[in-house]
Amino acid sequence: MHRRAPSFALLALLAGLPLVASRCATPQCQINSDCPARQYCTPENICLQECAEDRDCEGRGVCSPNGRCVSPMKLDAGPDAVADAADDVAAEPPTDVAGDLAPPDITPPPDRPPPDVAPPPDVTPPPDVTPPPDVTPPPDVTPRGAYLDPCTSTADCQSMDCAPLGGASGFCTRPCSSRRDCGDGYLCARGRCVADDTGASCDPRAASMCAAYCFGNGASGRGHCTRECSSGRDCPAGYACQVVGTTPVCVEVEASCTRAADCDTNLCVGVGPSFSGCTATCRTAADCPQRMSIDDAGRVIALPPYSCQPFGGAQVCVAPVQGVIAGGDLAGSDPIGATCNSMPGAPVLCRSGVCDGDEMPPSCVQGCTPTGGCPSGYACRPWLPDGPTGSVYLVCRPAGRGGLGSTCTRGSDCLTGLCQAMSAGDPSGYCTRFCNDMICPTGMRCTPAGTAVGGTPIAICAR
């Protein structure tokens, strides 16, 4: 069954900041005599020349010996009054005169030497300063990645910590104190967030290479990586939460068996005339694997749950023998991904009771949630068995290798199983993730995307 995911757009707003510079002037004079001939010293201590002759003043008075336009009435007051005359001119603009009378021509007085002024004290000039050498600006630096951003080395990350991520490039990780700090699909191991490897094979007799724990059958050497849990809802699809020593961990249950050694839990139980499968110990039924809900012509039906029953001196998870698919007992214990017969009326040998006939070949599927996820090698992603307008299920499907943000054309290209189309009609897209934990890599935001059958909300990281 093919489904195109909805497209999303994110508008980025850019803002620029102005650059402000300031400049300070160097004092040139204290009094008029500090300036060259026919210049005067302004209150700002700068030598200035307003005029060279009377006509340069154009109605503002006459040109003084110091090169300044002043009122002619104050020219005879002596050189010390030149500045006062200028102030009067600025404060009292000339008044228009009616009639044909014009002021007489005024011949400016001859240049007079300035009054004796005590010379300024000796000032040692500042030493010569060598200008700084040309500095080459640093090259453009690409911002370092935040949590979940792709990386190939520690220098790519703000945290200076690049963690491996399956077969793809790594991701920028961060310190943590619990799994809650890392989000769905990641574990807190040795103080840092790492990819969840629950379900990957390991040998319980050897040194563990798992992120958290290796659980298994010491007699046979069968085992898988696992993580802590509080109930079956915390575990991947098909896994139960079993107490080992004093620590509850996720253990694989949905697998066929004919003897105890076939199971990592070393527990194989038969129920009814034809069912035989692995199981786990339990405290209550909440420790057992979760079952799917199905949409039967608009009526949502929860498949019968596991029960926690006494067996061999312990409490174990017992699969339901009464099915709702085809109205009969469960006929087999085939796990997620096993090939199944999707023909009408054929017995369903899947432990989940659900066979996906849209896949080639048809395969067993099991319901999942973003929090619990799927075993290693599988990803929790949407399934629309009735077409784009039908109900949305979340089921475990084989995972790909693409990390977040990498190019994809279908969900199986991505480690998360989620390929988001760039736009309607565009076959290419990018790998993304569920964000019920509200965590997205740089450049993406968490966007609600509806609700799956069973009431699980869906939100994905979208650009």
C-alpha cells in the first residue's frame, strides 16, 4: 500500500543589524593666535576661515582680519571684540531697511598684530605609532550541530560529541541523566544519549557491546540488547517487561518455539491445540506485550490482551487463544516480519493476528507507539491498509539506513521508517522522526499529524 505523507513548509525570518561607528576630532587651537593668518579658533578648538574679503560675507557684515564675518559696528572695538561681534551677528540677524539708502562703503582697518599671548607650555609630541598590520578575517565558520543533527566528527557538534547511528553517519548527542533527557528511540547510557539498540543480537556469555544491557539464555548463548522498563508499554512491539534480578527490562516474547532453548527467556509455552510460543514472567498483565486495535468498518476493536497466569511455579504472559480475525483461535506465533498467508479464509499464523497483504511478500505486522518503538532493524511507521483516506495504523516495518535529514523516496530508506515529501507531487523527500517527545533536529519543527487507530497521537518533525 502506497501513501504520500502530507507536506509542510517552514518560513524562516532573517533580520539584519546596523553597524554604528564613531570618530573623535583632534583639537587644533586654544586661541586665535594658534591658527594660521586670517583664520580664527572656534569654540570646538578648530582653526576656521569664513571669508577672505567683505563680499564673501554677503550681508552678514564685513570680513575681519581673522577671516570671520562680523558686524561693522564692532570693528573699532579692537581685536579682542571680534568674537563678541560674531556672537551678536548670530544672535541678531540683520533687519531689512526700507528706501533707497545704502550703508556707506566701509574700508576694513589694516591688519593689527594680535595681543601678546603667553605661549603654551612645551608639549611632547606623541611617539610615532606604527599602524597595525593588515589582518585577514577568519574564514566563514558553519554553526555546529545541535542535538540530533547529523555529524561525522566531534567538531560538527555543539556538544563536541558525535555518536554512531546504525549504518548511517552519526548524530550530535548530549549529556543525560535519564532516558527522558534523550527522547524516543534513544537511551541514556554512561551519561550520554545513544541510539536505542533493543533487539540487536548479543551473547550473554560474553562482554556486552550493547548500549545498556544484554539479556539472554546463558545455556544457548541466545540473547538480545535491551533497556529498562516499567511496563509492557515501555517496550518495543512484541516485547514484555520482565524483572531480571531486581531490574525490569524488555524481553522478546513474540517468537515461535518448540522447546525452552528456542527462547531468549528460556520459557516456551503451548496454549490450545496448535499454539506454541515464547513467553516471559510477569507481575501483572500490564507487563505483557501490547496488542493492536483494528478498525472494522468504522468500529475500533482492541484485540484480546495477554493475561498473566501461573505456570511452572511462576507467573507468565499467556497469549490469548480467542481471536477476532476470522473468528477463530490464534493458529501460530510467527513474529513481526514473518511471511504470512493473506488469502481470505486462510489461518493467520502471526502472533499479532494481523497479516499485511499489501507487502510483497505479505508479512506479519504488529502495532507500535513512538514511545515503545520496534525491535532493532524495524521502525514504527504509519500503515494505511484501506488507502489514503482510510484509518492510520502505526506498525513495525523494516528500517532503512538514512539518518535524519537525508534524502529518501520511501520510508524504508530511513532508520526511522519515516520519509517526508518536500511538496505535493514531488517523489523525493527527507528522513524525519516522530516528535511526541517534542524534540526535532535543527531546521525542523514538531507538527501534529493526526491520531492513529487506538488513540495514539502522531506528530512529526517537518521543515
